[in-house]
Amino acid sequence: MPAKIEFQQSASSNQPQSDSRFGPGSNTASFRFTKSLRLLCAADFKPVFDNAPFRASHQYFLILARLNQQTQPRLGLVMAKKHMKLAVERNRMKRLIRESFRLQQQELAGLDIVVLSRKGMDSLSSSEFTQQLNQQWQRIFKKVRHHRLTSQAQTQGVESKADTDAKATDQ
């Protein structure tokens, strides 16, 4: 008769493991590309096309961005068949953009972003394209950071001017 084998569990393994990829309970950010991170309909794209204060232009693609009223970023992709004839190439570029966005989403919080293709985009290798895309993300980060700092300084300037005016009227 075979011997009965018993497995001992350590105290730490008795507690459920919390992983942000598999549900709530973790305080680390999820890096999944869920539906809430996408611009889905024309009404979502329109404000970005109409008023995009943050732009990063490259020979092979253009990034348009604007602030949204949410805590998370949203991404929209426009890959024109006119610029990339083969669906395989359009899909490869979309995968690369989504992956880059997914990894950068913490820095892009509060933005609606649209990436548009330009002629010749499919001629870039995956590593070249990822490198160029990361450079353009950095340009967007810099512009957004500058915008937030200047708007914050303006609101503080208005508040401090109101404080000095209030003190002057009190005296």
C-alpha cells in the first residue's frame, strides 16, 4: 500500500494572493488594456480632433491629446488603409501602439489620445517604431507637465491676489 503524502502549507500561503490583473483587492495599478481605456465611438474621437492642445508630430505618425475629466487615459487609433495597404501591417502597428500605451498609461493619466498613421509608417521595424513612439510620448508628457504647472501657477496667482485684496480691504 502506498504511503500517504501530506503537503504542508506555510503560513504565508494560507492567505489569498492579490494580483491587480485578477481583480480588486490590490493597491498596485493594473496594466491591462480594458475597454475603459479606449476611445470607442465618433463622439469620443471628435473632441480630440476638434481641440487637441497637445500634439507630437513625426514623419510616420501623429499623436493628438487633450485633457479629459477622468483619472485614466483613453486611446484611439486611426490606421488608414491609404497609408498601409496590408492589414497585417496595420494590425502590427496597432498592437505596438497599444502595448506602448499600456506601459505608459500611468504617465498619461487624464488624457484622451488619438494616434494617426502617416504614409510610410509600415516601413519601420517594430523596434524602430517603438523607439520613435516612446520619444513622442516623452514630448506629450513634457507638454502636459508644462501645461499643468502653468495652469497651477495661474490659479495660485489668482488666489494670492485675491488674498492680498481681501487683506487690503480689511485694513
